[in-house]
Amino acid sequence: MDTENTDTENLDTQTSPDAAASLPDFESAARHVAELLDGIGDQQLKDPTPCPDYAVQELIAHLVGLTAAFRDAAGKSSGPNTDTAPDSARPELTPDWRTVLPRQLDELVAAWRAPEAWEGVTRVGGVTLPGGVAGRVGINELVIHGWDLARSTGQGYAADPASLGVSYGLLEPADAPGRGAIFGPPVDVPDDAPFLDRVIGLSGRDPRWTP
């Protein structure tokens, strides 16, 4: 999860009623992740991913953990899901992941449909930050790790423009949260490359990566 060192200064902590209708939505990003799961065979779980420390099974386990964490963050719920840093322990995949992850993706979407999820402050990954920032970080997590999972398992991936725009807004600034810590240095990508490739490059990944 990409929340460390988030700079919350000068960020709004309230969402006006007039802006509620235009809040980002998790549905497309979550659906793209869910659609990948049936295409993952058990024999692929130990295959490499663009995340150097994760095989496919750890990447899926990370998605299980982050969907629970961001779901609870939407409801301002404090506990192990929101207070534990993502790098505190190596994620371990449980046998029920094929049913747990789709359910949690649905719960995540529903939780962030509540306008109050975007208001005030919340906590996720052991970090306190504005709700509006947490929501955008959560969408970015799904976009980037969805690409990771698709590329690792030989599947297509077509993130929606709105979700890519959320990721771009987080990753493009030179002082983006986590730059040099969680995110590697941006990978140069041509200006006329597909939007997805440019976003992936900003996350420190090479869009040309293959297993």
C-alpha cells in the first residue's frame, strides 16, 4: 500500500454536498481486479510479479489485506486492519482467497460510496490522513496492483480513464507520497504512450515488464 510519508498539509478534510456527485468511484478499478481472478491458475501462484519482493501469491494476499484496510478506513474504523503498516509482515495467502477477495472488493466499493467516507480524517496502513486522500490512494492501489496481477498472469488489463486520472494525480508530482521509498524512480515513458503505460511508469514500473 502506498501511504507512507503522505503530505496532508493544505488538503481539504471535508467534502461539500455539491461535490459528492463527482467523487471518485471504486467500482471500475475493483471490477478490473475481480475479473482477473478466474484467470489465475494455482500453478501460477509462485510466479514473479513486477513487485520484486512478491510472487503472485503474496501480491494477491496484499490485495486481500488492502481491500479490508481501505474498506474499514472508509468507515473510520480503527483496528488491526487500519493500524498495521503494510510492510510489518510478509503477506500470506489463505486458501479461501478466491471467495474472500471478490467479497471484500464489493464491500470496498460500497463503503466508499458513502459521501462521509471522503470527509474528515481516517487511518490506513498505520497512517492518519484526510479521507479524500485515503480514497484516492485506495483507488491507486487497485489500479497499480491490478496491472501487476494482470501482467504477472498473462492477462489483459484496461483500467478506466477516471481511475487512471486518480493515479496520475497522485503519482505525477515530483514530491508524490512515497517517492523514493515505496515508489521507485519513475520509468521514462514516451509522452505519446497510452495513458496506462504513463501511469505505470510513474509508479516506478516498466510498462514493458514480463515474467
